Amino acid sequence: MSSAVDQQKTTNIATGKFLIGLTGGIGSGKTSVANGFAERGASVIDTDAIAHSLTAPGGTAITAIQAAFGNDIISPQGAMDRAKMRALVFSDVRQKLRLEAILHPMIRAEVARQTKLATGPYIIYVVPLLVEKGHWKLARILVVDCDEELQMQRVMQRDGLSEQVVKAIMAQQATRTQRLAVATDVIQNQGAFEALIPEIDRLHQLYCQLSSANQTEYL
Ligand SMILES: Nc1ncnc2c1ncn2[C@@H]1O[C@H](COP(=O)(O)OP(=O)(O)OP(=O)(O)O)[C@@H](O)[C@H]1O
């Protein structure tokens, strides 16, 4: 596991924008929390959503995935067959690296494009594997945290996956301890949705303050 998250206390010089990485284990509530920030005016760039659109029918990554993995990995509709790909990359780490070699540069390019266009007071990058696959220049790291049992319940309910599959996914991710070790901010998502609201409000205010202070430094 690389400790590859490169934090900066100030606005990212390359982009001139205040960048926050949002991460958490599968089903921890990243999307729910990110939506809360978006509702308050933040620019949210979701790397998972980008990966989905790259591998949807007609997506930019489809031709390269087909060339690397064969026709069988592409569904009749022209999307990457996610279930087949999941089985493949779980059983063979080299296949995982091949897929990442195709997708990661495309995701980075799309993140850079959306970052240039972003107009919010700060930007939240939603990066599920931020701790595992770092090298993001960030001012803050926000971890959405909940216990593993709850993660499992939520994912099994949402995606109809078996406990065994969810456990296998979680085993490939960073542990709670590893994530919390790099966090500058933590949102506990252990209770009801409503309990997230004051936490999101508090951090939204903090990020607005920090981003405007940092912007001033660079004017
Ligand atoms: N506080 C909560 N109370 C009840 N259900 C919740 C809560 N937070 C999230 N959920 C539900 O749990 C599931 C996972 O949440 P969400 O999709 O936000 O997590 P995620 O971290 O983005 O997941 P993934 O890693 O799979 O992308 C969703 O069905 C969501 O509606």
C-alpha cells in the first residue's frame, strides 16, 4: 500500500483551485456525502462516475478494453461487462494492472478537464482508492467512515452482491485505520442520513473559508 497522497496546505498551484479528496470504503457513503456538498455549491468530480462513463457503450475506453481483453468482456450493448471484469481482475493481478493502465490516464485527463471548468468555491474529487492509488495534490482529505458490518449491509442491499463478493472487494481496499491515518477531516456515517447534514454544513463552511483565504494568498 503506497502512502502516496501528496497534501498541500494551500491552493493547488497547478490548477489555482482548492482541492479536497473525498474517500472511504465501498458503501461507506461517499456519494451520499458528495451530493450534500454539491447541493451547497461545491464542484464535485467523481472518478467512479468518470470510470463508468468511459466504460459505458460508446465510452472512450471501450476500444482499448476490447483490444486488450477480447470481445467477450464487452456486453451486447457495447459496455464493459463489469461482472466479468470484476471476476477477472480479482483472480489475476496482472489483468487488474492492465485495466488500470488503460483507465487511469483517461480518468486523470477527464478530471483535469472538469477541474478547469469547475466554478464552485472549492472542488471535491471523489476517489474511492485515494489511499491505495494516491499521487493527488490535495489541500484536504475527507474520509467518510463507517464500520465494516454496516458497509457490507449497505452494499449487499444496494447492489444485490453476496457477502463473499463484498468481503473480497473490501479485502482489496485500504483498511479503516489506513484511511483515517491520512484524513484531515472525517465524516462518520454510522447513523441516519439526517445526521450527515450538520457535518456537511460544518465542513462546507470550513472549506469555503480556507479556499478564500488561500485564493487571497495567490492574488
Ligand atoms: N446514513 C445512511 N443511512 C442509510 N443508508 C445509507 C446511509 N448512507 C448511505 N446509505 C446507503 O448505502 C448505500 C451506499 O451509499 P453510497 O452509494 O453513498 O456509498 P459509496 O461510498 O458512494 O459507495 P461505493 O463505494 O459503492 O460507490 C446506498 O444505497 C445509500 O443510499
